[in-house]
Amino acid sequence: MTKQSHRFVEKYEGFMGFGFSREVDEATLICYLQKFSDDELMSQIINRMSESDMRQLFELLSDLMKRYLTGKEYRRYFLKEENEE
């Protein structure tokens, strides 16, 4: 059984666009990120990215997780560590 999931983008049938409403913005961002992280797309884009772009993307994602997730949430949802409680 895999630990990762990208089900939202597969099921979402709503409007995609940014700036319409918070709800649409959130759904659009989830779809964009899930589509962006698709293995096939990543295999096309990753070797074309500059070191600077790769570093910026890594730092942006890391900073967002540090800002909005607790350490426990980071381990559970990003690292997919088993609950050790």
C-alpha cells in the first residue's frame, strides 16, 4: 500500500482559476500542486530546472511547511511517519 495520495485532483470537477474566491483558490492550488508533482511531468521538468529554481522551490515549500505545520504534523503528513504515541 502506498503512503502518498493525489486523489483530490482526480475527483475535483469544479472551476479552476485563481482570484475568484478563497474556496476556488484553494482547490486550484491543490490541483496545480498535485499535477505538478506527477511523476511523468516531473521527469520532464526536473532536469531542465536551474539550480537556482530548484533551490527556490525547495526553500519555498520548506518555509511554508515550517510556517503552517507543527513538528508533529510535519512528521505525520509530510514524512508519513507512523504515530508513535
